[in-house]
Amino acid sequence: MPSFWENLRFAGGSVEQAGQSYDENEGAENQDMVMYVSHPVAGNEFPAIIVIQEAFGVTRHIEKVCDRFAQEGYVAIAPALFHREHPNPKLGYGDEDVPARNRYMGALRDDELVDDINQVILWTQSEQFRRTNKQKIGIVGYCVGGRITYLAATSCPGLSAASCYYPGRTLLPFGDGPAPIDLTGQIKIPVMGNFGGQDANPSPEDMATIEAKLKDAGVTYDFKSYPDAGHGFNCDDRGSYHEASAQDALTRTLGWFDKYVKH
């Protein structure tokens, strides 16, 4: 699929004005946020899917996820949400990258994440990028990205549907303010959930708590737990990959977006 990196510049001036710098391991490029964008080969107007990263950044795996959605007729956009700490870190899955993952994850704040997703939504509807202008937008996320997807469903106007993969820490806030689960009553779009039956975060009990909140709020939702899968079962670069569960969850997610985003 054709793809490119887009730099989304927030207000606030340049790196030099802010007195900030960055290198291979740490730092920030002011409020710029890079996004990996993949789109279908032919045509001009497509619905969009915002793809929210795992705790490892916009890795090659996330790029491949975007390319897969592009094959199905969507423009897929993966913003690098650690941009306030580093322009675009791509972390590994081993123990050696745990300190960096903890640092980047610990710096996430819900109000800033909502702002980031809103900026991506605005970009899809701008004259700058006419392939998605006036088309519907879905959002999908994996691991911490599943949690951020749930948060976006509560707080980001302009989305038409969401699919959350093993959204750990949905019951906890990042920074000040309520946790995503406490904002469930604000959800106006259909929400899908794909969970691992052997996962500890979110656990089956967490899944039941989230489902009860959605049901009480009258949200259209579809949850499924895969008994043989654990956390991260969708990522084929990780030891936790579970092919059968990943394929079924993808089929479900594509059907969800076909129903609520394409049509």
C-alpha cells in the first residue's frame, strides 16, 4: 500500500524557540506529532481509521496494521503519541526497553491524548488531505492503544465507531481527572472489544466491569473474549501472538467498521 509520514504541527513555536532538543533516546520536538499514513492504491475519497499504537510506539508492526486496513479501502493513520517525550520512539519487546516504555507511558496524560486524537480528526477533515475529507472516521487501538481508543470514544467528537483490543488500565486515569470507564456515559458511538481470556490487564473481571458500564449507559457494543489468548495476541512480532484469535478479531473489526464507518 502507498504510505508516507506526515508531520502534524501543533501551535507553540519551533524547537529552537522552546529551547528543546532531542536525540535517539530522549527529548521532544515541541508539539509536532508525526503520523504514519497508509492509503488504498486507487481512488480519491476514503473513510479513515485512526490506529492507536501499543506501548512500543508506532513500530513496524503498527505500520503493517495500517497497511492491512488500507487494503480494505481505508486511509489508516497512526499518530506517534509519545511525541511530547520523543518524536517517534520504536521500542522493542524485551526487558532492555522496559525503562524507556515505563518513562513514555508514565508521561501520558488523558487530556493531552484527547487533544492529540482531536487534532488527527481535524486533519482528516482538512483541505490539506482530501482523500478523507467529509468521510466517516473509525478508531482502533491495541494494548494501551485500546484504552486510548475507549477514552477517545468518550471524548472525541467526529468518530463513528471504535474497536478496542485488550484495553488495559481503562479503569485508571492517566494524570488528573476521571478514568475512561467513568466517562462511559458520554459515549455516542458503537464500541467493539476484543479480549484475551488469559490476560491480566485487562482481566476477565475488568472486561465484565467495562461491559456492565456500557450496558448501563445504553451504548451499542460487541465484546468477545478469546479463551486461549493473552495480552498482545494480535501482534505477530510478540511471543503472545495467537493467530486464530487475531484473525477472528480482525474479521470482527473489519465487519464493525464496514457497518458503521464505510456505510
